[in-house]
Amino acid sequence: MDLDLRKLRYFVTVADQLHFGRAADELHIAQPVLSRQIRALEQDLGASLFTRDRHGVALTDAGRQLLEDAGPLLASAHAARRRVSVAARGSRRLVVGFRAGIPVIPAARAFEARHPDVVVDVQRIEWDDQAPMLLDGRIDVGYVRLPIDEAGLRVTPLYTEPRVAVLPAGHRLAGKEEVTEADLAGEPLVWHADPSTQPTRRPHPNAGYRVRGVDETLEHVAAGRGISFLARSATVFYSHPDVIYVPIPDLAPDQVCLAVAASRTSPVVDDFFTAAQATAEITAECGNYEMWQLASDAVSQHG
């Protein structure tokens, strides 16, 4: 039995809305048509996906399982269409996603030395973009930070980097050479939704600002609304006159990895992995951007 992707897309919309009328409106089809398509999908699968009664619509156990599996399936189909379209245009292009503070240029230079006919484009991604953009083909390769949902991905560790506390310039600990989590107990927190930036023990359980991205973090910290935590590379790539970075050794280091969709098989992607691993080996212990540049130049010269 071949799974009909159109029916699967209809199912996901109903599962998200838990209401056939709203789902039909979102899909721009009539509700009876949508109901028939869902019944047909249930017949195809030999399982009931929804319970329907006067209280509303709910997923069955089979429906919850299908919803969990549907995301990667639909993303993989979308990525395949995108790659076919690119191939039809004769484009030689590799899109590399990267998280804030992760230098891409060293690996890109090494890769381009071997593939001068391939254009490397880079695209900034946030923590909640990492897996979706790889799975749906918007990026070919991603420099990601753990944790990440690895379902449908091939994830290769590259290096770790220490984390720092991000403090307002006037903070009582801003002049310290390093701090501990205990030093910061009770501090209000500029709280990243990104788990890679969160401390092992939240300094203040009921306070803080939710932010998305380094730029928002720095603005809130500078305004005195709380403290935060970032990977050490933030001290190289992001500065703010009203923010101080202080090492915090008792936090677990940040893990940087390279990721690609598991379904993606390409010699070009494999060669970029090789270039990224080569530059990571040289630069993993470097603490400033000048060293990254030197490493990049060395790799480019020696292939």
C-alpha cells in the first residue's frame, strides 16, 4: 500500500486543528470532501485515526503515531521536490545553515578549493529551525547546537566550546575572571527557549524574559532585565557596550555538530562534511576569530 501524501497532509491539518470545519477552511476544500479523504486514509491504513463524538475530535493511539511519523515524511517529500527543481535548473549550489557564533567560512573555503564550480550560500538559523530546515530541504547542511531532534537526520559531532554568563555591564560580578552557577543563584534570567543556552539549574524559577536569538538576549541583558548564558563564541562575534561576558566553567560545554537529512546522499555534501571536520580539528581549541581565519587559510592552501 502506497501512502497518499495528499491525504497525509489533510490528516496533519485535521490533527493540528482537531476540528474538521477549521481544517477544511485552512485547506480550502469542502468539509465533506475532507471527511471522505480522512475515511479513505483510515481504510488504506486499516486503522481509525480520530474519535468523533459530541465532545469533539481527538486522536486515537494510531492517529498519534501517524502524526509523529508524518512530519519527517512530508518534509522529505518537500525536500525531494526542491532538489529536483534545483537539478532541473542545472544549479550547482550548496546552502549551509549555521547557528549564531559558528564560523562557516573556514570549511567553505576548504570546500570551494576542491569544488570551484559549486556556490556555497550561508543562512543563519535559530534553535527551532535546525531540524525542520534540514528535513524540508531549505538548507542542505547545518551547523547545529545540541540538543536537536535527530529523527531523520545524520548528526556528526565537530567540537565543544565553553559557555559564558552574559551580565549587564554594571552587574556586581561583571569584573570577575569567572563565576559559578551558585554565584548567580536567584538572579532573574533572560530565558532562551533554546535548550543549548539554558543552565543546568535555572537561577530563578518564576522570573525572566523569553527571547529568540542572540540579538534579543543582549538587548534584554543590557537593559538590566536579567542575566543569560551563551557559548563562548558569542564573545568573538557579538559585542554590546552594556554587556559583559564572564566564563562560567561549571556549566557543561556547548556541543557543535554538523547535520544533514539522513535521506540526503550526495558526494558534494560528503565533501563539505570532510572540509568541516578538517577545519574543526584545527580550530576547535582556538579562542578568537583571527585564529579561525589562520586555520581557514591553512586548510585552503593545503586542500
